[in-house]
Amino acid sequence: MPKPLIAIVTGIANGFAEQELLRGIIAENQKNGYSTVVFSNIYNIVQEDAYLECERRIYELVYSQDVSGVILFCESFVEERARRAVASMLQKATVPVIGIGSDLSEFAALSIPCLNTDDVQELEELTDHLIDVHGFTDILMLTGMREVEVSHQRVKGYEQSLIRHGIDYDPDKVIFGDFWTTSGEKLADSLIRGERPIPQAILCANDHMAYGLLRRFSEAGIAVPEEVTVVAYEYSDHRMYYSPPLTCCRRDREALGRAAAVQMHCLISGMAAPTFVPPKGSMVYGASCPCPMNERQMLTEQRDAAERRNYYDLNLFSTMEYRLTLCRDMTEFIRIIGDHVWMIRNERSMYLRLFADWYDPDTTQDGLMQSRCILPWEDTSIFENDRYDLQTLFEREPGAAVCYYTPVFSGNRLFGDMAVLYDTPDGYDDVFRHWLKSVSIGLEFLRLKNDIHYLLSCQTVSEYRDTLTGLYNERGLKRAFSARSEHEEASWYCVMLRLFLFPYPVSEADISQKTDALLGASKIIGSFCGRHDFAGRTRKDTFVCFVRRRAEAEQLSDLLYVMLLREKRCISYLGTDGYACTAVRCDTASYDEMLHQCESQITASYEQLKDSRKNRYYQELIEIRNLIYATPELTFTQDDAILPEDRTELYRSSYKKCFGITFHQDCITARIAKAKYYLAATQLELADISEKCGYLDHKYFQRQFTAVVGMPALQYRSLFQR
């Protein structure tokens, strides 16, 4: 039985703070029997950018029925509009949601519990350190934005410590900044210029502002800590890049993550949650205050930084981007990115999940996806699953602890996502984000390259005719429909054919096969209509016919379907599941109304086929089905001669679940389908048709045809005669 999934929603997954939280959550989830999925952006923009809004669609995965609970990293979203968009999505969630970090205003409407460290207490203790250990009384406080509540919470801790020690609190010694290095640089510049006296110590509400101070003081020759002590709250992994190394209070984010996972476990299982006690931080000693530096901690940070630097250098000299711009098909594309997975650290496995129609700009990306492992030493064959199916990858990678989903997109078009699995509470770094940007750009190159090739071969230049097929284009079809004769004995029907329902390879060779399939379909459409009816190609994958017959709508759509089975160019490329037909009676409906009806029915057929494709044995079964419909005369042999000997019974039971018909009955249907084609499209005698369909006794053929179709063969033929 698959493990329940806990989803993490974060603006960034490889930030130092986020990675510490994730380690705690993933480890606790493993202990409680959960798997973890992480949904994150690539860019996590600081300012609004319409070109990057598409990446937020990755958070739609929270709607998956596989998700049992959601943990939101509130502070990871740095742009206000992004926070509003994520909040809007989470309002529709039907599972428990917990926040970690500051309770930001954009998330207030969610009314969710938010767990955080006690900023007031920890800033108070950090101020205590400056007063009790070093005897400082002249202390400046550099905090964040004035309009952000957390800035004031951290000032409150500073104020409480001063008052408790009998030191006057002076609001003029509190400077509001922006939580970034620029704030520290600005304050340092004002101190260097003498606009305010240099204090004994400066307390920063986060590390980055302290880094700005250290940089400017170092450039100006002001000795830290000899002339001024600088300490900060939070702790990040960039201390070794500044001189001297920063002393700071490290928030225990890992414990905070574990606490959130415990709370979520209790919510899901219906247990009473333990009272949340904010985890206490700890001092990390650098050389920016008079205390001795923790040399071992600094060596660990330097080693980690050196490893990251090595991967950055490898990424810098990689030829992946260049090779991706030259590749010509998806097989080569997968091979190239697979050759460069060495750039990603410690992954267990990686899967590229693309929408079935990712390359088609005219479609809405949702639903069925084509997924494949990209590791070259693993099976890289395609398998299909629903976009919101998040359990399949864990089933394929038993033992994986976490799966990260990151968007693959270009402009306002989402292609799909990249899924990266890890065995341990681990995650990716900046190199992966740059790597994935290259993958996205490479996919867009490939799409445009093949789309241009296809458009050049299929462009329409006639006012009323489709140049590729010679049939009407949509304008010509509307014109012919308006001029049709109503004074006929038989009824008019609108028959629609939709090709390429599911994804097909993208390469120049496959584009050629796709064009051949279109031409084959247009040939069948011409035969289906005859000389007195008319048809057109209304879209690059859609044909519409207007025909007069005595047959019913269902019989007409069925006939067009079986006629396409006999066109080798179509069936070899599309198979039996790559197209759908439907028909409606015209009556008094307008042209647009009829096409809308047909579109709705085609969509319903597509959804039914899409559900069938979720069967784990679908690829094997559809190959068998394609075989029996291409050569139905073979079906008179024993079933064992067609079904794999070692899986005959398994495939029999799966066949009916997948296609809604037993294998034996489908063999009969395939033979009758071939007979329908010969009856409607040729003048062959019944005995000849019987023989072509593999029957040795033409009377038995006629009995079986009547039993399946509900009418004798000759009566069926009369329905389609003019």
C-alpha cells in the first residue's frame, strides 16, 4: 500500500533556510510512515514579471488526491503577488494546511496555524549576550522593513533585554532596513561618514544585513570586533565569504520542520497534537565579536562551500546548452540531458514529465502526461500517468524519501515538470536550477524547430482550400455548408475526425510520418464523402465532413473509424487509440452549434481513452489490440498464439478492464470492422468479403455479422449507398 504524501509548498527549495526546514520535515515524515513531495519554483522572482508567472502553476499539484496534507513555507515567497496567487490556490485545498514562518498578511485569509521560532525571545537572548558577556551598553539595532511585523518582533526582543538590564531604550538607535545587504551597507556608510557615532555593537535582525556591514567596514579599514562588534540573527551558509566570519544566533529550523511534521501527522491521524514549543536557537561563534571562533564549524562550512564551488565550475564548462540547441528529436534530447545528470548532486532518480500535448501551442496543458526516467543507466521508455498522480514515481522508486517537483516552461506555456527523488532528507542546489533552465530553453528550441518544419509542410495559402490535403479549409467548409441542398431524401450529418489525440515523437522523421498520416486520413475522408458530399480540415488535427446517408449518426462515426483502420499510413502512426470520430444530425442546428456538439463528444471520447491509458499494462495491451485490428484474420487462431504465453490470464483480465470488452469478443469485433469497410467502401461479394476477413464459411460470417451489428450485411451496405 502506498504511503500517504505530505506536500511542501515553497517559493524556493534550495535556500539554506528552506533546506534546514526540509531536512527536519522529511526525517520526521519518514519516521511517521509518510513520503514527502516538494513543489517549488525555479526563479522565485523578487519583482513581478509576467513572463515568469507560468511557473506558479507547479503549485496546482496540491490538488492531487494523493496529498494528505500541505506545509507552506510562508517566508520563502518574496514577491507579494506570488504570495496572493499561492494563497488563492491553497484556499481550494481540501486537506489540512500548516504554515511555517511569519504569518504574512497575504496568507491571513487561509486561517491556518503558523509555527515559528520565538523571534522576540531569541533576539532578547542575543542582546543579553552582548550585555552580559561583553558588557556593551551602546548597541544599535538594524532590523527589516517597517511595514513587516517580523521586523518589529525582533526589535521587541532587543528592547526587552535593554529594559531588563536597566539600559534606556532609544528608538533612534533602531534602524529599519530591507533584510538585505544594501541595508547594512547604507548603515555602515552613515557611520563611516560620521553621521552618527560608531557604537560598541550592532545587532542585525538577519545575516544578510550584517554581511553588508562587514563588507563596508572591511573596505573602510574599520576593525571588527576591535572597534565595533557585529552580530546577527538567523545564520546562513555565506559566512566564509565575509571578513571577519560573522557571529550569529542560529535558528533551529530543522527542529521547527520536525515540529510541523508532528503537528501535520496529528491532524491527519486525528490525534491530539502536542503543545507547540518554539525550538530554541544556538550561538555560532565567528570572529565578529570578542568570543573565540568555533574553528570546526568554520571548516565544515568551508568544505561545503568548496563542494558547491566544484559543481558550479563543472556547470560553467558544461556543453549541455550548446548540444541541446542542435538536437533534432526527443530521443536525442533525453540522451543529452541524461549525459549531464552528473551535475546534480546525490539524486536517487530523475523523471521528466511532459504534458501529452506540450509542443502544441493551441491546447490547454492539463491531464495526461508522458513521463520517463532520464538516467541513462535506467529504463528511459515512456509511461503515461495523470498529472496529479504523485504516487507512481514512489512505486517505481521504492524507498525514496522525497520527490521534488519543479516547473519546466517557456514564457506563458507550461511544458510539464522535472521530478527529482532522494533516498535521504536531501535536496538540490543552485546548479540544478541553472541546469533546469537550460532544459526548458532546450525544449522550446526543439518545439520551435519542429513546429516550423511542420508548418512549412502544411501551410494553407488558398482562400477556400487546404493546400496539404486539397479539402476545404474552414472558410471553404462554411461556404459549402451554407450552399448545401436541403431537398434530399437522406438526412445531413456532421461527422468529425480528430487525429493525434495523444503525444507522438517530435523529430523531423516523425513530422514526415505525421504528415503522411494526415494525407492518409484525407484520402479516407475523400472516400467516405464520395462525389456528392463535402469535407474540410478545420484545424491541423481535425477533419469535418457533411454527408447525407440513411444511416444513423453512431453508424457513420463507426464507419469512418473502421475505414481509417484500413489506411496503413494512419494506423501505423496512430494505432487504434490515436484518433476519435463522432457524428451529429444537422437538423436545424447552425454550423458552429454542430461543431460544438462534435467537439464535446470528441472530448468525452478522449477522456475515456485517457482513463484507459492509466492501466499499468496499457502499452502491452494496446500493441496487441493494434495487431488484431490490423490483421483480424489472425484472430481465428488460439488466443495463446497472440497473448504472451506466460501472462495469458493476466492479460485477459486486464484487457476487459482497459477496453471494456473481452479479448475474445474484441477479436470478433476486429473481423467485423474489416467487413464493414469492404461492405461500405467496395462492391465485393459477401463470399469475397468473408474470405478477406479470415472466415472459411461465408454463412457463418453472415450469422456472426448479424449478431454483432444487429442487421444483415447487405442491409448494412444499403445504409451507405447513394
